[in-house]
Amino acid sequence: MSNTHSKFRIELLKNSIATINQTTSINHFIKQKQDGELIFQ
């Protein structure tokens, strides 16, 4: 039981880390896009 539980928690942790990484890269992309638009103005 505890073994399955810890595996589940690790999966949950991996998922949240992946989500955070995704959000970070999206924010980074948006910032780069905004920086690029500022240069062209």
C-alpha cells in the first residue's frame, strides 16, 4: 500500500513539475515575443 502511495506521489510531483516547466516556457515565449515587438516599433 505505502509503495503504491509513494509511486503515486512521485507521479503527481512529476506532473506538477512538468506543468510548471510548461508555464515557464510559455511565459518566456510571450516575453520574447513582446521584446521582439518592442524592437520593431
